[in-house]
Amino acid sequence: MNGRILIQTEDAELYLLLKHILTLDGFSAENSNRLGELLDRVHQAPPLAIVVDCSDPEMNASAVCAHIKAATKSETKIAALVNTANGDHGRPLVPSTVDCIIDRPFNPERLLAFLRGLRADVAAQASTKSAAILRYADIEMNLNRLRVERNGHSVVLSALQFRLLMCLMRAPDVVHTRDDLIAAAWPPEAEVEPRTVDIHIGHIRRAMKREGADVIRTVRSVGYALYLPSH
């Protein structure tokens, strides 16, 4: 999981404090006191977030944060540390340039709450993405893109055959009866003969065998399951 935080500050003590706080909570921290270097690091490996020290009275914080947002197409989250005694030359930060504003002296828990929320969002997105991919042996099904690949090669199936294979892939070690497969692939009102299931399974089997060994096991008088001796 991406827990990398970039910090832009010229205050070495602040960086060491932030690094200590973040490390204890499972994040990693890197410092960059030059904007160009910071953006290079962002493009090389996007961080979870950037913490920008805006407490320098000579710094136009809004301009710096806006530049980061523009350079990263607004995809990078920014937490701004602001010294309320100095502000940003008396100008408040433009809300669209940052995602979280924290006054100095700052409460570490507020910063951590913001970063933990981002980390949880990333974990949820990764979980959703993972759930949209089914894998068995050398077969991969992308449920969002409706694509099947075997050994890296595309396998062409009809929409109905895709649904049949998806049923098998969701529980590959289970023997699925023809009634199970009919319920998974056809509308409830459809009248489907068991032989029709066999025909479509045959199409799937032939398509799969173009890229590898036969992966569909026939259980006589019962149904079908996925099986590879080496799996």
C-alpha cells in the first residue's frame, strides 16, 4: 500500500519531527526543499500526499500549492502547514489549491487523521479493483472490461460464454451443475436445455485450448468445474 509522504520544508527540525510522527503511524517520509526536485519525485513515483510547510512569511503559499496541483493535474493531495501569526503574506490559502489546512503549532492527530483517510481510500480502491479481476492458473478475467486472457493472450468469448466462465471462475473447485450454469448465464424466464449448456461449454473449452491445456473438467451426469493437474 502507498504510504509515502513527500514533505516540502527548509526547516530541518520540522522535517525530523514530521518524519518521526509519520513513521510511527506506518508512513514513510521524504524531504525536498526545492519545488523542482519535489515535482520530479512526484512524477517518478506518485506519493500518497505532499505536506507543504507554508509558514515562511516570504513564501506565496497559494502559488506554490497551485503549481503543484497544476503539475500533477490535481491528482496529488496536499496538506498545508500554515503559521497563523504570519499567514501567506496576509492572504489566505485558496481552498482549491490544498486539501487540508493545518495551523502551526499543529496537532499531529489532525494531520494523521487526514493521511489515514487517504490511506483508507487507497486501500478501498485497491480492494475494489482486485474484486474486479478473477484468476485461475494462467487465466485472468477482467469483469469491468469484459475481457479474458490466458497466458497473456486474449480469449474471444460471447457475452453468454463470458458469464458461464465467470460462474466457473468464481468457484473453480466446485462442480457446477447445468442448472447452476443456466441460472448464472441466462435470464430467469429463459427456457434452456441442458444440451445448450454443453454446446457453449464446448465453445469455451476450444477457445481456451488455443492458449493452453484443457482447463474444463466434465463430471459425467453432474456438470463442470475448472481443473489443471498442476494447479
